[in-house]
Amino acid sequence: MADSNGTAKTAESRARGIRATGRRRKGPTRRRRALTITLCTLTSVTLLGGAGLGYVYFKLNGNLKGVDINAALGHDRPKNVDDGSMDILVMGSDSRAGKNGEYGKDEGGARSDTAMIVHVYKGHKKASVVSVPRDTMIKRPDCVKDGKDVPGAQRTMFNTAFEVGGPACAVKTVESISGVRMDHFIEVDFTGFKKLIDALGGVDITTRKAIDDDHSHLHLQPGKHTLNGEQSLGLVRTRHGVPGGDGSDLGRIQLQQTFIKALMNQVKNVGVLTNPTKLYDIADTATKAITTDTDLNSVSELTGLAKSLGNIGSDNIDMVTMPVTYDPANPDRVVPLVKKSRQVWDALRQDQDIPKSATKGSAGDQGGTDKYVK
């Protein structure tokens, strides 16, 4: 997935990255990339990890993997608006390689199991998160991967962009759909996600009805639960066995959004500052779990980002799904509602709140699972 790490970068090249103020750097040489299933978790634990010195600092730096998105995409991109806001593409990878093979057959590629566009507003006091359903039928642009051309497609699922073209193609596809330039990119895979949740000590949720899903290996009775990494992964992946759910990716997105807010609250309550061992374990796990763009590919850059986003709480995040409707040609797929989607993207470009009218009537808000988990 990643093609470089940042351990050999000079102090001068690091200085070109994003500062703690979050201001965008002008000019075409900007690079990019953290809220994934956790902008929240990753920035928070990386902030804690940034306290390490000497060997610890270089050890954590060496864990990070980076992809030079700017070099891959060149200049044919949406305008880089320097207004103090920030847009981050956060992705969860469903690669079945290595230890992820227990979740299905390795077919040689990874798809974006989760995709969220995180818009941090000027002042960095609030954010909007737009989930893009993986089954959305879109026009995928031409991409380049490992120096080879990857032809676009007129009608294909959104998550194939990551599969055939890697992170750069996923970013290019999001930008072509939205017209919003992504400043940064973060990816987390199945195994890294599980380990991170376990390192944090689990996440507290409450289920109002039983969840019983053999597909995601999740079985929960009604009541309060502290989910470990395996259970948390099951929750954010489940489509089936959820009361009121429609078995679709849309219902799963609602569970993911609920989980993220619970995770944010959990991170703020993790007592690691007085426990150096736990602090290091969390930072070590977090930096191993993610792949970033090369502008975030150091502990110092991630720490700066985390500080700039530290005032955003779960109550200050508006989570929506890109407006879609079921595909008339295939009810197992969805297609964008063009006019309503345009309202969403226009709001982000103008650094404004997403209007309620943009998501009204969208199938994305009708997955049926939002009332059963909190």
C-alpha cells in the first residue's frame, strides 16, 4: 500500500509540511494528509506519542509509511484554497493480505472498506464528515500506479479506485467527484485498527437490541459493552443481523459514524499521560497502523496536526453520508443524487455548514441502524 517512509527526510523538508495552525501552504508543491475510522483516535494518540524523545522518537518515525500523493497527481487538481480550513481523506482498507486473510480470500488487491472526507472548518473548532458508500457507482478517472497507466471507467464502484490505483487514485477519484482538493490522506487496515482499539483498552457502546451477525463475527446482547479490537472491527463492518438494518453498506456507515463518536469520547478519557508504558504502546501501535501522505509522514507533523485539531469534540462534528439513491439498474448499488451532492460539496468548498436540505430524502440517511447503537 505504501511506497516509502519518511525516516530519511531532512529537517528542511519536514518544515514544508502543515503547521500546528493548520494553514494551507500556497503553491503547487503542497503535499497532503488524519479523523479514520478515526481522525479522532489517530491524531489524539499521535499527539500523546509526540512526547517521546530520542530513540522513541526515531522508532515511532520509522513505523510510519508514506505515499507522495502530490507527485502522483501533478497539477491537474481542484484549486488549493488557502483559507485556514482543511480537507482530509480517511480510508479503511479491506486488504485480505497477511493477517487480514482471516476476513476473506486474498485476491491480490485492497479496496476502500471505509471512506470519509473530513472537512475541518477555519479556526479548527468544528468539522463535517462525509461518508462515501463503497458501492456508489461513479465515473473513475484515469490513474497511474507504479508508473503504469490505469484506465478509467465510466460506471464502476467507488471502492475499485483504491483497488486498481492505490491511494493516489482514491484521492483523484474523490476530487473528481467532489471538486474539493484533499490536503491529506490517511489509511488504516483491518489488523492495525484492531490493535489500536486493544491498545486503547476498548471502546464503550450501548446496544438497544441484540446484534447477531455471523458474517462479521459479531454477537452482542442488548446493554452496555466495552468492545475489544475484534468486536469493534465487527461492528464497523457489519451489514447483517442488525435490528432495523437493511443489510446494505448504508446501514454499516451509520454504525461507523456512531462508533467514531464513541471512540472520540473514549480517547479523551484514556489515562496514559501518567503511564509511560501504555503511552508508548499506544503511540507505537498507532504509527504502525496508518499510511499517510508524505507531508504527514513524521511524528512531528502528526503531532502538529493533532494539536491544531485538539479542540474538536464529538459534539462539534456533523456526520452525513453523500446523498445517494438506489441504482435502478442494480438495487445492490447506489448512485449519487447529483443536485443534493452538489450542495454538500459546495458547502465544503465555501467552508460552510452542510445544509439539512442536502441530505433530506437521501437513501444514505435511511440505513435503519442509527437508533440501535449509541
